[in-house]
Amino acid sequence: MAANYRFGRTLLTLILFVLPISVCAAFDNDQGTEAHATLHAADRFPSALECRECHPRQYREWAVSQHAYAQISPVFNAMHGTILKLTNGTNGDFCIRCHTPVGMNLGEPLFTGNENRHQISREGVTCISCHRVNRNYGKISGRLALLEGGVQQRVYGPLGNERLEQVLCKGSGFRVERERIHEEIEQSFYITRPGFCGSCHDVTLVNGFLLSVASFISATCSLDSEFL
Ligand code: HEC
Ligand code: HEC
Ligand code: HEC
Ligand code: HEC
């Protein structure tokens, strides 16, 4: 009787305390791995959410733009998946590298659910897709090697250090967390030129065929046949 009672008590203890702890440990472990992966990715490529802290106006403009929608668009994902299937994968990263430059720089799979991608990859054409580009790539159809590093790493902008120095100057009246700001801002002569946008907006095939021009011509032709 006493032995049965002891057995029952041990079983109860196991069910009430030990099992939940081991389940929690397994759960924590999964969450821990995921949290580490996210942190590691953030060390290489910061999210727009980090930039928002000091640039709320630019963040608001970006967040409602098509750039923020580029990778989460279901139409894009369906078309990209279909094209990969029809070409047996030989289309490679052609479609997706413009729609998520960070995802491709992180070496993510070409086709997978967005829930398996990093937060920053889901952000599509995010801040650093333009502000961590350290050379003028020209008509590259979106194959951009983004500069890596946490949020304090150098960014590229229209004015360079000029305004940063004003903000950091003693008595400027600005209150910013110094250690979280970019160490340096490099002036980028190309970021304000149309050609910079063309590195993604001018879709060029490997043989030099201008896809964007073709779409423009076919759109004009269909308009012609419909209205003329
Ligand atoms: C890294 C690639 C990339 C760069 C660089 C880029 N874009 Fe884009 N842009 C895109 C993609 C991809 C879309 C489409 C997103 C979607 O709707 O899925 C887009 C969409 C847009 C749209 C919305 C178009 C519409 O029909 O709704 C505008 C406007 C735009 N970009 C302007 C610019 C300007 C201006 C620049 C240069 C300062 C620029 N883009 C640089 C990739 C880029
Ligand atoms: C060189 C960069 C680049 C490549 C390569 C590219 N896109 Fe895009 N994509 C863009 C830009 C830029 C836009 C916005 C065009 C505009 O509205 O003026 C866009 C818009 C779109 C849109 C409409 C908006 C949306 O997200 O629903 C779809 C769908 C799309 N692309 C699918 C594809 C597919 C499929 C491929 C591969 C065959 C592809 N793209 C290859 C840059 C690119
Ligand atoms: C498609 C490319 C692109 C993306 C994405 C983008 N920017 Fe910019 N950004 C530019 C360009 C181009 C300029 C220069 C505008 C000018 O002065 O002609 C600029 C200017 C700026 C400036 C200087 C002040 C100003 O507004 O002119 C800040 C700060 C800035 N961006 C922050 C951000 C942040 C933060 C994000 C993300 C939330 C972001 N940008 C996303 C292209 C981009
Ligand atoms: C802790 C604050 C802080 C954070 C976080 C921050 N910035 Fe800045 N940034 C500044 C300050 C201060 C300036 C200088 C004043 C200005 O130009 O608005 C600046 C300026 C800029 C400029 C303008 C450069 C130019 O040439 O005029 C760009 C572009 C920029 N930041 C991009 C980013 C991006 C992208 C991120 C996220 C990866 C980011 N910033 C995160 C504080 C910050």
C-alpha cells in the first residue's frame, strides 16, 4: 500500500514538475536557437526597425511603400515559385535578388515560406538595400553585395558626415544615444542619381535584353489595339 502510494507520488511529481520542465527546456532551446539566428543576422544586416529609432520620418515613408512589400507580396511569391518550377530551378536567384537583397546576401533558400526567412529578409527592399551599397553597380539587375555590419557600421547617404557632425557637436540641442549612431556616413555620389534606382528598376536579362523596355512596349501595344 505504502509502496503504491510512493509510486503514485513519484509519478505525480514527474507529471507535474519534471515533464513540464523538460518540455519547456526543449521549447526554450528552439526559441534560443531562433533568437541567436536573428541576433546573428542583425549583426550582419540591421533591420529597418533599428533605423526607425532615429529616423522615424524616413521609416514611415518606407513602411507604406512598395519597397517594404517587395518580398511579402503573394503575387511575387507565386510567380517566382512557378518560374523556378518551370525552369527546373535554372532561373536561380534572378527574380528574388531584387525583391529581397538581404535574404540573398544571407544565403537563404530561393524558395521557402516567408515565415522561414529572417525578419530583415521579409522587409524586402529595406533601408540598407540602398544605404549600405558602397559602389555604383550600374545595370546589374539587382545583384548587389550589401556592406555588412551592425547598426553602427557606416552608411551611405546624400550628404555624408555633414549633418551627423552638427548633431554630435556639443550644445547642438540634439539628444541622441551616441554609441548607437553610425561611426561614419560616407557621401555617395550615385545614390541621388536615377542610375542607382536603375540597378533594380532596369531589369536586364543575362544576354543584355532589356525586360523593362519589353514590358513597356507590350503595354503600349495592348493599349494601342484596345483604344485605336
Ligand atoms: C534593391 C533593388 C531596388 C532598388 C535599388 C530600388 N528599387 Fe524601387 N522597387 C524595387 C522592387 C523590387 C519594387 C517592387 C516591389 C513590389 O511591389 O513587389 C520597387 C518598387 C518601387 C516603386 C513603386 C512602383 C509601383 O508601381 O508601385 C517606386 C516608386 C520605386 N520603387 C522607386 C525607386 C527609386 C526612386 C529608387 C532609387 C532611389 C529605387 N526604387 C531603387 C526594387 C528596388
Ligand atoms: C532587376 C530587378 C528585378 C528583377 C530581376 C525582378 N523584379 Fe519584379 N519588380 C522589380 C521592380 C523594380 C518592380 C516594380 C516595378 C514598377 O512598378 O515599376 C517589380 C514588381 C514586380 C511585381 C509586381 C508587384 C508585386 O510584388 O506584386 C511582381 C509580381 C514581380 N515584380 C515579380 C517578379 C518575378 C516573377 C520576377 C522574375 C521573373 C521578377 N519580378 C524579377 C524588380 C525586379
Ligand atoms: C530605394 C532606396 C532607399 C531605401 C529603401 C531607403 N532609402 Fe533613405 N534615401 C534614399 C535616397 C536616394 C536618399 C537621398 C534623397 C535625396 O536627398 O535626394 C535617401 C535619404 C535618406 C536620409 C537623409 C535625409 C533625407 O531624408 O533626405 C535618411 C536619414 C535616410 N534616407 C534613411 C533611410 C531609412 C531609415 C530607410 C529605411 C526605413 C531608408 N532610408 C530607405 C534611398 C533609399
Ligand atoms: C542612434 C541613432 C541612429 C540610428 C539607430 C540610425 N541613425 Fe542614421 N543618422 C543618425 C544621425 C544623428 C544622422 C545625422 C543627421 C541626419 O542626417 O539626419 C544620421 C544620418 C543618416 C543618413 C543621412 C546621410 C546623409 O548623407 O545625409 C542616412 C542615409 C542614415 N542615417 C541611414 C540610417 C540607416 C539605414 C539606419 C539603420 C541601419 C540608421 N541610419 C540608424 C542617427 C541614427
